[in-house]
Amino acid sequence: MDQTKKPSDRFDWTLCFLLLLFFLISCIAIYSGQSSEQYAGNFVIKQIVNYVVGLIIIAVVVYFDSEQIRKLSWLLYGFGILLLLGLFIAPESIAPERKGATLWYVVPGLGSIQPSEFVKVFVIIALSKIISDHHFKYVTKTLGSDLLLLIKLGAVTSLPLGLIIIEDLGTALVIVAILTGMTLVSGISWKILVPIYGFLGAFAGTILYLVIAAPEILEKYLGVDPYQFSRIYSWLDPVNHKQGAGMQLYNSMLAIGSGLISGKGFSDRQVYVPDAHTDFIFSVIGEEYGFFGASIVISLFFLLIYHLTKTALDTIDPFNTYICVGIISMITFHVFQNIGMTIQVLPITGIPLPFISYGGSSLMGNMLAMGLIFSMRYHHKTYMFSTGSNYVAK
């Protein structure tokens, strides 16, 4: 094993630089976004504090190598499930209801903590252990062993997904994206995956068609309230709903479109977008910095995904590889969904833009994921004459 590298040489400076750029963009965009809202607090200062806490989380995670993280996987998963269950039984003073949903714990001195943001990473770790252990046990692949792996992945994901989807559809979709991404690279035969994903795609398309063409069927047979269709209608036709449910989307598209090529300049916003410093932070970037500024932000995310992909290819531990895939799936879905919903490509789901939108729990969850990447790079081991993995199932 090569132990000649100094700690500074094993540190992931590329990822550190990318996070620094995201930090600067976040602070600048939040400063502009909060200017049109009547808030008492300064969200830039709060975001700086969130980043500091995130750095502490990274420092703690880097201390653990992949073997230790693997051993803690089920403990972390169980802890996440307990946090989600606690939201249903905790008194309102600890878990208050906000906007009709109970998603946060109120922690004195830290503010509100949304456990589902951390559970996403815990699920990635648990699924990574399941896949790596399964392949170590079943060296010879059969349709039976592949189906067993799929059942295990679905079972482990279904519990947190069921607890989250009750209150937060957006985060539930992220969990589904994580499961989908990790399943596609898990080695499960396409003879199993194609029929399943084909059916799910057809089912989702049918539901969307019924919402548009025959909503009375969903009301009659599934008991769906008509008001729940308003988000779909406002997404498909924001112009005719701009005085109501479509106002945020309509103003977001107006803001981004008015930015043209080079934007209006720093803090020179003219279009009001509600909560622009959180989920609709991309509308601020598009209006103030135009196509150029938006392209730079999107390019940074592509660089981040490229770096995570390179990390997945460099590691010799399958457990680490699957963690990278899960994190890539999570961040990619966040970016496409968040940017897509600000320009009417996708419906609004309340998913923040990673590392840029204001939000302590979201940022800390993402920094926890980055801590796993830093740990992989820091504890990376190379072996003389090594041609495969040094993985041993635990």
C-alpha cells in the first residue's frame, strides 16, 4: 500500500475549489434574492453560518474511512428512520407544522432541521452496502439473484420513502431518483429492469393524461381532491394562472427571459419572484447575469458531476463507487428539477438548487455527501500488482 503521500496531497483540492465557487455564488444570489422580500433576518449571514457548519460536518466525515462508514451504514439508516418517525409523534413545540406539513425539528441554537435531507445520504450508504455485499456473495449472476437484489433495494428504500412522501413529495422524488440511478448500475439484468421501468413510465404518463383530459376519473376512483390538480394546470399554462397558482412560475420565466444574454447587473432585479432566495434562486441568477451567468452556474454543476464520476472510477472499493453513483443521482436530479421548474420544463416541487439555494438542512445534507467524497480521496489506497477490489464483505 502506498503511504508516501502527505495529508495535503491526499486532500481533494478540486472539490474544495468547486465548493468555494458555489459558496460565493450562493451568497451573491441570496443577497439579491432577499432584497425583494420583507424579512427581518439577513439570509446571507445565515447561509455563511450554514456553510461553516457544513465544513464541520465534512471534517468529521473525513475522519472515517470506507470500512468504518460501511460498518455504520445500518446504524445511520436506523437513526434516519427514527428521525422521520419522530416527526409524527413529537409535540408541536419540537416538530411544528408549517404550510400544512411537519418536516422540521426545532433545535435550540441551530434553528430548524429537516431530517429527510440527511436521510437521503443515509439511504445512499445503506443501498451501497446492500449492492456491494450482494455482489460479493453472488459471484455468479442469475435472474434469481438479480431479482433478489432488486427486492432488497426496494425494501430498504420503501420505508423512508413512505415516511417522507406523506409530507414532502419533492424529497420523495429525490429518493426515487437515487434508487433509480443506483439500480441502473447495480448489475441487475435489463430483462428485469426494462419491463419494470416501462410499466412505471406508462403508469406515470397515464396519470398525467388523466389529470389533463379526465380529472373526474381520478376524483371518483382515487379520491383525489380537485385543488391538487392546480399545480399541474399552473405548470402547463402559467399565463392563464398567473394571478394564482402560476404566479411564481410566470414571474420566474419573465425574470429569466428579461435577463437576455448578459443580464441586468448585480442587485438590479425588476421582476418580483416570491421566495427567490430559496427554491427559485436560479431566476435571480438568470435575471441579473443573463445567459452567460446561468451557463456558468450550470457548467459548474457539470464539472462537479464530472469530478464525482472520476472519483467513482478511481476508487477500487465497490462500496465507494456505489456511494458516488448515489450522490451523482441525487445532485443531478436536484439540479435538473430545480432549474427545470423555473423555466417550465418540469413542474414545481419545492426542490432547492444544491449549494446555492438558501437552506440549512439542504446544504448540510449535501455537505455530508461531499464529506463522503472527501473521505474517499483522503483514504484512497493503492496496492502493488492490484487488478481488482480489496473489498471484503462485513
